[in-house]
Amino acid sequence: MYKKIITGAVATAVAVATFVSTAHAEDTLYIPALSYRTGAFAGGGTPFANGFMDYLAMLNARDGGIGGVKIVNEECETAYNAQKGVECYEATKGNGALVYNPLSTGITLQLIPKAPVDEIPVLSMGYGLSAAGIGEKFPWTFTYPTSYWSQMSSILKYIDSNGGLKGQKIGFIYLDVGYGREPIPLLEKLAPQLGFEVAMFPVAGKEMQAQSAQWLNVRKERPDWMIMWGWGSMNPTAIKEAAKIRYPMDRFIGNWWSSAHADLVPVGEAGKGYVGANFSGIGTDFQALQDVIKYVIEPGNTRTDPSKVGDVLYNRGLYNAVIVAEAVETAQKMTGKSAISGADMRLGLENFNLDATRLAELGLAGFAGDLKGDCVDHEGGGPVFMQQWDGENWVKITDPIAPMSDVVRPLLEAAADAYVADKPEWKTQTCN
């Protein structure tokens, strides 16, 4: 197992565990990072991990941590493998872990039932189980700032505003794992309600870089729009294949894990016009990013290529750390403790307020939409905006698009009920 403390020192697993146990006893905030810098999806996992680690390192360097308490941010390599993710969890939870950010739907699904037992919340930011957004049924799991189902509904609203959904054929190309299949129930529910047809194009893991068969079927089916739920090498491969068959790029929309610099830089000009969803800022024109550069990047206390700071996935990892830090600070204020527990962290995740005023105070004005922790709503129901690849970089092309909450929320509630129906000992909560 590979582990790394924010100082940049690399040690054996035993040495790291000893350091963390000692450090936590001296009032620190232990935040493990289940990252993946190796394996088929390292191209996406690495910049996300860098943004997450660098923001917390910046808080340590600039502010002395959170609430005057130093952060111990330890990485454990999962290679995007669910079993390795669980091993990382078991190896680190006893060190006083405050929250887990699995960065994988597969790992998230494994940790959801463990969270209430160990009283350590899971924050699967914009991934994982969409039904976990129902706070009454999932007290220990959060999907802030929004879920896959809400994102899909925002994408459908974007399509509807560009010619209408009724009578359209929507092609859905997805990585054929739990992550890629997650929004299918919503698509199947909404298609008859909104009058569109769905054509499915699954991509097995071994086919990520060989999708000619799928795109031959796309050419035969002739969908009016394509939506992609991809990750890793699947994304640039799909966009290149779409270009080969001359599919109109401005009608090809990727979700927020299919719309990063890592996906489009390898494609370049051929991907011009491709559209993607996003919920966090692009670039370094934010004071908080400048502070990261000043306190972490320039001193060399990072694993980040300086040219990648501000890229989509780097900034998303940073936003994940912002949410974590805000929940920590909220929990500290609510409990009067400096070194909080996982149970305290859960309280913080249900009560923080990351509104426009607070984002500006953090040096992130305009970086993201308002986000407020809530007992009932562990999803956040946040809007997404659409960005478009201009051949060299991403350009924001829409205002925030709110999800179809009136449609999605009842479906999430039904899915949450179904999840807990066969679990008689499942712990729920009552929200006032």
C-alpha cells in the first residue's frame, strides 16, 4: 500500500500508521484520501487527488489548518479497484478518520453500509449512489453538490432548450460498470414521460480504447443527441470515434467525468464543439487558487505539474476539499471541539453553508453555485453548467441549469426505499 503524508515524506505503512496515530492524539484532523494514481483511470484520478491534497496543504501552510488545528491528509492508492478501496478504508479508519471521499462509485457502494457502523461519513461528491441523497434514509452518506440523476435531468433540460426532447432519439454511451449504469433507471423513467427514445451503447472496460463496434451502431441508430457517462481512456476514444463518423460534436454531451482537460487535450481540434457538464470553476483566476500556488505549488510541496493547476479535474478535487473543510469548521463551531470525530463531521456535513458570500470570503467568488448542508437533502440539488471545447480549452456556454427536482426527488425517494427495504437493521434518521 502506498501512503503519503502532506509533508511529502514517503514512509512504510507501519511508519505512517504510527505517525498518524500519534499525530491524531495531539489534536489534528485526520482526512484520508482514497486516491488512484495508477491503473487505467490514473489520468483522471491524479489531477483530482492533486487538487484535493493541495488545497488542504494550503490551509495548513497559510492558516495552520482548520480552526487552528493541523490537517493530516494521507493518501492510500486504490487503483480505482473496489477491493483495494475497502482495504484502504479498513487500514485507515482507526486513525481517527473524519470522512471518506472514495472517488469511485464501486468503492462508495462498498462503504455505504460501513459508514453507520463505524460512524464515519462518506462524501461521494457528484458520484456514487444517487439515492443516497435522501438524508432520512442515508444519514451517513452525502453526494453534494448534486447526484448523477439530477445531472442527467439538467442535461436533458439543456437538450430540450436546444430544439426540444419530444420525438428525439437520445443515444447513451456508458462505461459498463456501476458508475456508467447508475443513471439508466432515470433515463428509462423519463423517456416515456418526456416523449423521447433511448438507445443504449455500453462499453466494457476492455473496450475503452476500441469502440469501433459501438460507433458503427451509433451510425446505424442515428441518434439525435449523444450523452456519455465515461471515464479514463474511454472518453477521448469515444470523441475520436464520433469525429470519424462525423457525428455533430455540439450534439455530443459528456457528464462531469467525461468533460475534463484530460479527456479533450488528447483529441484537440477534432473535438471542437463537444459539450460537457461541470459544477466547479475553471482556471486560476480565483484568490484561493493563487494562494495554493503561493503556499504549495511554488515552494514545491506538491506532486502537481504547475501547468495543470486550474484544469477541470484539479479544480474539482480542490472543490471537494473545500466542502470537507467547510464541514469541519462547521462541526468545530457547533460542538466546541477543535479535534472533532466522525460523528461530529456528519453534523458539519448537514449544517455548513457554502453560499455566494462564503465562497467570496474563501477567495472562490463565482467558483460554484450555492451549497447548503441539510438533514433531508444529502444531494444538494445543485445546478450544472455546460462548457464547450473550442479545440484548445473549455469555455463556459450556459448559465447554471437547475435539475428537474420535482421529477427526480420522488424517484430518488423510491430508490432509497427500495435500497433499505431488505435491510431491517438499517439506521435511518428523522429530520425536523
